[in-house]
Amino acid sequence: MALKMTIEDMHRFLADVFPAVCDIFEVQAMSEEEITVRMKVSERDIRPGGTVSGPTMFTLADVSYYLATLSHIGPKALTVTTSCAIDFMRKPAATDLIAKARVLKLGKVLSVGDVMIYSVGMDKPVAHANLTYSIPKG
Amino acid sequence: MALKMTIEDMHRFLADVFPAVCDIFEVQAMSEEEITVRMKVSERDIRPGGTVSGPTMFTLADVSYYLATLSHIGPKALTVTTSCAIDFMRKPAATDLIAKARVLKLGKVLSVGDVMIYSVGMDKPVAHANLTYSIPKG
Amino acid sequence: MALKMTIEDMHRFLADVFPAVCDIFEVQAMSEEEITVRMKVSERDIRPGGTVSGPTMFTLADVSYYLATLSHIGPKALTVTTSCAIDFMRKPAATDLIAKARVLKLGKVLSVGDVMIYSVGMDKPVAHANLTYSIPKG
Amino acid sequence: MALKMTIEDMHRFLADVFPAVCDIFEVQAMSEEEITVRMKVSERDIRPGGTVSGPTMFTLADVSYYLATLSHIGPKALTVTTSCAIDFMRKPAATDLIAKARVLKLGKVLSVGDVMIYSVGMDKPVAHANLTYSIPKG
């Protein structure tokens, strides 16, 4: 599974297709096994008690797995989430999040894998998600 | 499982605890079996191709199940999502969403149930989620 | 979604394709919306404390959703489970199980739906599963 | 998280509590990070086409995560599965299965983690499951 995109390709793709959010996500590392994505957490992601909201973590899981899949198949914007099973395990700190996503099975129709989410400055993961994406033909 | 809150209680609770988002969600109906929540979809929830983003649907599933649980246990703000398995089944229209959430098991520690999500004007559901919430003591 | 098989077709199909287990499962009712399947629980499904094992409930969820899908697409034996998210909610009694399965989305490639599992003699469900099956071409 | 049981303790525990199945499962390796469990696949686990059934893989995921949790909390037989989200990714060979389970979060009430399942002789995983177990008090 040689990579079809570089980190620069990824950032250019995000700026083209998702201009509204491209400043929030930064691809920090990318290999055949894993992609690392950092998410800028802002005021509106924070919940009472100084933690990050579940939907914010879901968004990062979803975007990271999307990028992990594209790194293997190239910039097919219409690749869409089919399902996600996410476990929220620890209360995140009120700070940026880091995701590590890996593709476990790349088929013709489906991409299946998982994402581990960390709070910057914490060793142990805050959430873990299994995702399936549907890959458009052609 | 008699209800512990009215629709008015719900709206007051949302305004107190989540002032930033309370205008987005409206509880439309509530019974012992089911709660119906409407979500205002805005520009930033829309994706290229005129559809609603996955994280927006996740947010609605999460909020609806939170409110479904609170309707049975009262306004315990610290009730938190433990896990969510969501299937995205159809492309939603670029319009408001409706969720129907039901509690299937209310234990001392966990609340387990599901949420069906519809696009206003479409008969068939666009997404279906199973959620578990952890209930704080006391 | 008119049905493509009758209850008799189902039982004949099970006897042909899964002779080892066809005596365990009985389709009790079938409509466009829902299929009801009863599972004979035997000694080896029982766990210490007089309850039914998790794998037994998973097996029923899997078989019921398979049959629900076949009722809509006809007897395509090679239809296979892609994913399952199951919540175990209550301790089942040491007795037979009943499943009610419904197809929520039937696409060309995937069938997505859920299954509610009951213990005979108990009102409230013991488990709830969301399943996705992959449908073979042709 | 120092281990509370040895491999010998595990096998003795299985023989005591699950005499009917203890010959099927063998703990091959165990560390603070991961437990490796081999499952003997027999005739009745095989499906037409020479593959292993979904319920057999679920059973291995369930047992492996149970043992992974017990390795950290000691032999509490009443620890029970709360939920499982499993993705079936590749057709397994008609041979024994290997599971690698890891605990990602061990709380007072819940143990959350995942299991990767392999077919003996295949490099890539055939299934991946996220599980949550409820831990009894005392």
C-alpha cells in the first residue's frame, strides 16, 4: 500500500475542498502504517469542567480516518463515512487533540480501520474509534 | 419510568448549561418511550454536494440521547457519553434534522439506547446510533 | 420492498445451506418491516448463574439479520456480515431467545439494520445490535 | 498495571469456571500491554466455502478480552460483556485463530479495549473488535 499523497498534497486538498476547517487540522506525520493529525481545539469545543466535547473528538476521528484512507487511494473527495463505533475512555484536557489513524483493510468498496485520540500532554488515549468508509468507483 | 422533566424544564436546562448551542436544539415531543429533538442546520454544517456533515449528525445523536436520559433521571449535567456506534445510511438533505431517541435500559451506572435520525421532508432515516451514557452517582 | 421469500422458503433454505443449525432457528413471523426468529437455547449456551452466553446472543443477532436481508433480496447464501455493534443490556433467563430484526437501509452493496433480542417470558429486551451485511453482486 | 495472574493461573481458572470450553482456548503470551490467545477451530465452526463463522470470531474476541481484563483485576468470574463493536475485514482460512487483546482503559466500573484477530498463517487481521466489560464490585 504505497502512499498516493504527500503531507503537502493533503494540506492543499483540505484547503481546496474544506476551506472552512482546513486551518483546524494539521497532518503531522504520514507513513504506510499510520497518519498523525493534530486538531486545534477552540473555545466552542470546550465543555463545562474544562474538557473537550464528544462531537469534537468524533470530528477528529472522522477527518483523520478520511485522510488515512485518501493517503492510500488518492484525493477522492466523495469517500464517505459508513459507520463509526467510538469509545470515550478518559476526560480530555482543555487543549489540542492528536489522532493516530491506521487503515486495517482497504477493499474495493470499503476502507476499515481505527483511530486513537490523545490530548496533548497526556500519555494515555482519551478515545478510540473504529471507522468504515465507502470508496466511490473510478 | 415516569418522566422527571417537562419540555420546558429541558429548554431551561439547555439554556443554563449549554447557552452556546441551546438555540440549535428544540425538544418537540417527549414521552416515557421516546423524545423528539429538532436540530437547526446552518451553513457550516453543510458539505459540498448539498448534504449535512457526519459530525453534525453525531452531535444530534449525542444531544438527543443525553436529553432522553435526563428525562428519566432529572437534570444531572455530568452524565457523559461512554460510547456510540453510528451507521450513516442515506445522504441527508441540506435541511434541518429530526432525532427520535429512546432509552432501552436505564441502570444505576449506565443508560443504553438508540437514536434514529431523519432529514426534514424525507421518510426514511438517514442515520441510526446506539449510545451508552455513564450516570454520575447521587 | 416486497418480500422475496416466504417463511417456508426460509426454513428450506436453512436446511439446505446450514443443516447443522437449522433445527435451532425458527422464523415465527415475517413482514416487510420485521422478521421474528426464535432460537432454541441448549445446555451448552447456558453460563454459570443460569444465564445465556454473549456469543449465543450474537449468533442469534447475526442469523436473524441475515434472514431479514435475504427476505428482501432472495436466497443469496454468500451475503456476509461486515460489522456488528451489540449492547448487552440485561441478564437473559436460561430459556429460549426471540429476535426481532429490521432492515433500515437496503443498498446495492450493503444492508444496514438492527435486531432487538428478548428472553422468552421477559418484557424488556436483553440485547440490541446494529448490523451491516455485504451483498454479493448478481 | 502489574499483572494479577500468570498464564498458569489463567488456564486453571478456565478449567474451573468454563470446563466445557477450556480446551479450545490457550493463552500463548501475556504482558502488561497485551494477551495472545489461540482458539482451536473445529468442524462446527467452519462455513461453506472453507471459512470460519462470524460467531466463532466473536466468541474469541469476547473470551480474549475477558482474559485481558482478568489479567489486570484478578479472577473475578462475574465480569460481563457490556458491548462489542466488531468489524469483519477478511475471510479467515479454515484453520485456528489467534487473538491479540489489549486493555486501553481500566476504570473502577468499566474495562475498555480492543482485540485484533488473525487466521494462523495469514499476516493481515481478519477481524477487529472494541469491547467494554463491566467489573463487579469487591
